[in-house]
Amino acid sequence: VHQARATEITQVTGDDGIVRDEITLEHHTSGDAAHLASSPVTVVADATVLALGWTGNEPDALEGFTATSVQMHPTLHWVRPGNPADQAVDAVGAGEEIVVRGLGMGFFDLMAMVTIDRGGRFVTDTTSRSGLAYRPSGREPKLVVASHHGYPYQPKPVLHALPSPAPMPRFRAALAGLPEDAPAGSVDFGETLWPAILRDAQAAYYTVLLSGRCPGHAAEADRLAAVLTVIDDPALNPWRLHTYPELQDLVPEDDRFDLGFYADPVATFEGKTIAELTEFLGDRLAADLHEANLGQDSAVKAGLQVIGSARKPAQVADEPGRFTTRSRRAEYAELRRVGQMVGSGPPAFRTAELLCLVDAGYVRFLGAHPTLVVDPEQPAFAMSSPTTGDEAVFSTTLVDAWLHKPDARTSADPLTRQLRLAGRLRPFTLADGSVTTAPEVDLATGLLVHPDGEVDPRVHMLGIPLLDYRADMTISPMPRTDPLMLQETDGAAVSALRIAQSSPDVQGTQDSRG
């Protein structure tokens, strides 16, 4: 066992004439001895499997400017983008108001780390809309938060069991209709698959609403059948179904499924101030929490589950790079964005805690598409958003509560960079010549693909760095689903063992044992 950072993999030829890889380790800890070597240690390997996770990238121009500003003004503190477990959150001062970018899972981790981890307590309070009251420790900061979309990820429904599969018959039929041998860049996702996903989402919503499961609504089979007929009308855009007169006599306007609203709730905000936005989003969080607590009886969650669940089969249909570039950047990107927000959110109790902190005055929302500058006179970070009239909030602390998307072209990981420069790794290229962020690998084995198209004989790569190339690399495996993530690791394990078994050392050991 070596607890160390691998910085380089180079080919070496042994005395037996066999080519293997020599892995250079920056520092070395072996076994239980906890011995720190004074010089780099190398390991010789017949086969290597790289499971690098969320690797960082070299700073872009804006990050370089922020880093320079922090160096020039020692009173400024910047918690850079990263895994919450690795971020310097302990350095965030108690009692100060800090600006935060990010409203995804990194934000919810940050929220817990500066409250619960500092001695704050959430206690039951049945009189509050969150069901909680916050007992502060006095060590927590206050947060002013913005993100690209300005809205927190939605809570998962409370089911007390594994979720039932989302009903997606239209999408499955559309997938089955795709040519098995469709070449790269030939499938228009927006024309072939996206409408079917949206119609399945609409159908799931109205099935719960009109089947008697949704509180306050009786079972109405005839009305449901009529609504499903409207949903399947190819002349109607399923994204805007709630606006069509065909639903006028079937579903009251307030009960219709407005997909656009759930895709971008902040876009419906009509106020002007941070206080007004915070009140608006507090009301929306309360509504989200209510729907989550309804579990399988929530029509909203049923509809949104389809959007979240469609991501994996859509990724499989695309693998590797079958969607047209236009549809990848439009409808497919929208599926991934909305699916992430509604399908990869926190457990409901975290949303309840966030709502509790909003009501207690510890969290304010700034809006979408934030702008950040450094005011050298104060000095302070100044963050603003067009959502709230570009009203700036000043703070000496900035926390970036998000992770970089790994990018093989600009990776800060020394191993990824070295393999690329050595010609053993190439980014995957789409049919139109666009270069993606992901290294290309052989799908059956996970072995890296070289710039000339040859498959590397020994080095495999798995997981998150491949998310622009392989399907299902960031969604946690679900029981009894034969997840692609585990198929990928199985394939690499088999490949690595076969390579190792072909080594003369292994063959000699096998021969000596009979």
C-alpha cells in the first residue's frame, strides 16, 4: 500500500526484455510503517488502473485574476473550488457574512460544515414551515449565495424505500427506434428523443394528479385519458403544454405542469431586491419540501423523476458521441442541466435545514449569473446578480462551493498531464471535430487510446474524468440495476488481470504451482 501521489508513468524495459510501466510516486508511505521517503519512489506495474475522481484543472484567466487579487490583499480569503472535504472551510470566520458561489451538492455540504460541524443544532419545531428551529453555536457565518441558475438543487422525495422506476414508455420506444449502427454525430437528440422524454414527464405528472393519489384530487379516469391524448398530440410542444387551450376544459390552470418553471424558477421572479428574492425562494423551498414529503403521491416529483431518470439511457444512446453537435449543445445540454437540478439534489432534510436557516436570517439569495469583482479600496469581494438589480454584496471571504469538471486538456493532475504529453492519452473528439474534456478509452476494457488511435497496452482509466465520453459516470449505482459504473470497473479489472497473467513472472509462478 502506497499512500502517495502518482506523478508519472513511463515505459521501461526489464532485464527480461518485457516492457512494463514505472510509476513515480511523489511521496511514499508503505504499509503500516508510515515511512516517508526522502526521495521519489517508483513502482513497476504490468497493468495500471487509474480511478482519479474529480481532478482539478489549471486556473483559467478569471481564477488567475482572483488568485492575484488575494495575493495583493492579504485580508481577502478565497476558498477555491473543490471537494468540500478538501476545502479550507475551517478558515471561514465566525459571525461574518461571506459570499458563496454554487447551489448544488457542494453548497449543501458547506452549509452543514459551517453550522452542524461548528456546534449548531437543528431541533424539531412543528410551528415552523421547515419543521425545524436552529440553535446557533455563535461560530457560524452568514451566507449570501448565488449560482449560474440561482436556485438550489431540488430535494429528493421521501420514499422510505428505493424509488420505483420512472415510467418512460415513449422514451423507451424512441430509443428502440434509433438505428443500432447510427454513426457518430448522426442522431439529433432534440428531434428523436427529447420530445418523448417531455411527454413521459407530462404523462407521469397527470397520472398521479388524476389517479386519486395526489392529495385533494379524486380519481378521474376519463379526464386522464383525455389529457394523455393531448400529451401525445405531435402538433403540440410538450415543453409548453400548460399553455395550450386543449387543456383548458380538462385541467385548471393552477394544476397544470409547467416544466419551464421547474427548469428555471428564478426566471419567474418579479422583484428587484435581495430581500425579495430570498422571500420568494424561501416560499419555493417550502413548496419543494412539501412535494418531497408527499413522496410517491407528488405529481410534481413524478414528472421531474422522468427528467432525472432519462439522463442515463440518453447517455447510453449517445455513447460514444452519436448525438449531433447542435443537439448536444441545446436539448441534450438542457436535459443534463435540468436533470441534475431535479434528480441529483439533497435528501429532503437538508432542504428543510436550508429553509430553516433562511427563515433564521443565516442565508440570503443573490440570484443567477453572478458577477464577481474585487474592490481594491475596501478591499473586498463584491458579488452581484442581474436577478436583484446588480446590487453588490461585499465580503472579505469568497467560497466557491462547486467542483471543476475534469478536463484532460487543462488538467492540473500531474499524471493526466504527463500521459497526454507522452502521447498515451488523447481527448475524445466528436464527429464535427469538436474536442471534449474526456480522455478516450476502449469501451470494453477502459484502456487509454493514443493520439494515433492505438489502444494503450497497460494503462486503464475509469470514472468521472470520462463523463463526456462514457455514460453514467457520476450517478451513484442503484441496487438491482446492473449499473454501467460497475460494468466499467469489471471490464477494467478483467483486462488488468489478463495483462498481468501474460507476464512471465506470473506465468512462471503458475507453472511452479502446477
